[in-house]
Amino acid sequence: MNDDQLLRYSRHILLDELGVEGQQRLLAAHALVIGAGGLGSPVTLYLGTAGVGTITVIDHDTVDLTNLQRQIAHNMSRVGQPKAASAAQTIGAINPEVRVVALHERADAQRLHALVEAADVVVDCSDNFATRHAVNAACVAHRKPLVSGAAVTFDAQISVYDTRDPAAPCYACLFPPDAAFEEVRCATMGVFAPLVGIIGAMQAAEALKLLAGVGSSLAGRLQMLDARTMEWSEIRLARQPGCPVCASRRG
């Protein structure tokens, strides 16, 4: 690291668990962020300020006035612009040495396989089951850790799915692809603005820990927050031997 980097990241370097070596791992890392909305905004900003060397952000949508209540990577001057490019611009204004690849496109299954293969960690900030399952399948196929978060109304959840550990479940172990889950989205149900900030910041923390090799992740644990009362609950997640996504890719 050069002198500017030693100064910029000094508060990380002071942490015994992280130090110079951990910060260097962040500088050399590549994170893929799916979605640049409510969750993706704090995720991309914290990954960028922490010095993750390359951040790929993919989002097909554009900035809308209704987004600005919670999507802190964007502002009024960028209404109508691609969200991925807006997030990249905000990161660059804070930390210009980070390389941000902004992709204004849908994260379909074929595209995800190429993007996931090139990343060290994947952070899913999407808002629908189809994308989440496509992201999970690509992460399982390429043995990449997945940090998954979701938030709607006053309820949220977060976990890590890391099938590099043969005992850890994947997203489909908890939410089978053929199950009928009710799809709820912020556009129709609403969302408490700070909730996405809470979960997005936690997603960034889990991603940074994985990249730096610090602490233990949320793999095998699903944390859920009811922001009405600010009460957390946690359940342990088990790998499903008959999972249609990860069972055949173990070992």
C-alpha cells in the first residue's frame, strides 16, 4: 500500500483482526453486487469506502423519485439515469481508486454465471425470488459465497450461503425453487427507509469479513428483524441432502 492508502484505511489497519494484511486482501478483491437499490446502495458505498478493489454492480433499472426515500446512493440530479451508473458515480466521489464496473442490464441466469465466476464474493440485493434463485444457482456452481438480504415493510432478513463448506446450506435449501412463496415488493407493499440501511450495512459487513478472512460468517444462520419493535430472531439453517440445486455439487 502507498502512503495515501495507509492514511485512508488507517482505521481498518488499526484493527488487530484486520491489519495491513486484511486491508490488502480487500484491495485485491472483487465483489459482485446484484441490485443498486435500497439494499445495494449501502452495500456498494461501504464496499467502496472500505477499499474493495473491484466492485461490479448490475441493475437494469433507472433512478426514480420514489427511490430517493431509501436508496442513498442516488440523488435528484440522477433521476432517470441507470442506477448502476449512479452508484458508481457516488462511490467514485468518495473513493476514486476503486474500480467500479456498472452494468445496466438484467441479471439473467446466463449472464450471472460469467459474473459470479469472476467474483470473490456475491452480494444479492435483488427484490424477487427468480433473481435470488438464479444468483444462488450460479454461486453454487462456482463455489462462491453469497450474502443475501431482503427487506419489505418493517420486516427483514439476512444470511450467508457458502457451499464451500459442505455442511452449509444454499438459498434453495431454505426456499426451494418449486415452492409457492408470496412475492412481496417495496413498490406495492412499501418499506421503512432505515430498514434497508440496516440490512445493507450488515450485508456489506459480512462481505468484507469473507473477503478479509475475519471472524465467522452468518452461514447456517438466518437472522430476522422486526423493525416495529427492533427485535431480532435467529434460526439455524441445515443443509438439505435432497436440495435440487446444491446436493449434486457437494464434495
